[in-house]
Amino acid sequence: MKIIEFLFPKQCGFCSRVGFEICPDCLKRLVTTLPTCCICKRLNNGYWTHRQCLSTPIQCFTGWYMSEKIQNYLNRKKSAGIYSSHLLLLNKLIVRLGVDRNLNEYSIHQIVSTDITTNRLNRYLAKKIGDTDLSKSHFLLIGECIDRNTDVKQLIEELPHREPLICKIICIFEITQSKDLNHSH
Ligand SMILES: [Zn+2]
Ligand SMILES: [Zn+2]
């Protein structure tokens, strides 16, 4: 048995059911996000940014709203450097978005975060999904979430210059202030 498995036996993080990283019932209860613009956070079709928010619109997909309970659980794992739940959710999201079918068209980068543990997680996730091959025509930025300190415009500006810019962002979670968005119904 690996020390990691000893510290965190495979058990659903949300309901403690044994044998699952996150069990199917709890996965179903996660609240899927509504499509919003990642700059102004207002609704917009297809997770696109508004033209008035970004001159070259991009899509920033988010998967689920992160309740306080989920956040507490995942933050403990994140601090311990255990990213299996994050990776499971990210892979589910990538399949749901259909991006898995053409991942090889993208140069894959992490969302740079000012928080060291989040930055480490995002680097891990991006590496797991693909490489940063700059000969690819499209960019895909990957991370846990876009926190309040993350400037999306700056993230995009820091990418190698490319015209036209074709960039997608995938975040597992959208941070919400609401406490009643926990996964119990
Ligand atoms: Zn569960
Ligand atoms: Zn907007």
C-alpha cells in the first residue's frame, strides 16, 4: 500500500462511500455552471466573453459551482499535493465539452495563479492533459478556477503572440460566494 493510499483511502470525498474517488451519485449532484463571461461574470451564450469585455472574444468554460463543503475537502487534498479528484473532474469536463476529440490541436498551458498550491495544481493538471507544443495553432489554458486575483486579459497577453488568437480556457470550478449551493438537494 502506498503511503498516499494509507492517508487517503479511496473513498468518495463527499459521502465517504468506499471504492470511488467521487461516487456517481455525488457527481450527479454537483451543480453545473451557467454559461458566463469570465471577465464580467454576467451570463453569455457558450461561455464566450462579451465583445465589450475582450476585443478578441474567447471561450472560458467552467464545470461546476464549488460549494464550501467541496472547497474544504478539495483544498485539504490540494494542500497535501493529492490531485486525483481534481484530475477526475477535469477529465469528465473535457469529455462533456467534446474537447477530448481534438486535444492534439492545442498548445496546453496552465492558468498561472498567485496562490502557490493552486499554481502547483494547475501546472500538474495542464501537464496531464497535454504539452505546450508551440507549433500548435490553438491555445488551451487549464486550471482549477479563475480566482479573484487572476486577470484573464493578462493571462492571454502572456501567451506567445499569435494572430488570430484562438484560445480556450477550461476551469473545473466557478467560485461562488453563495453558501446554499452545496451538493445536497
Ligand atoms: Zn459520494
Ligand atoms: Zn463580459
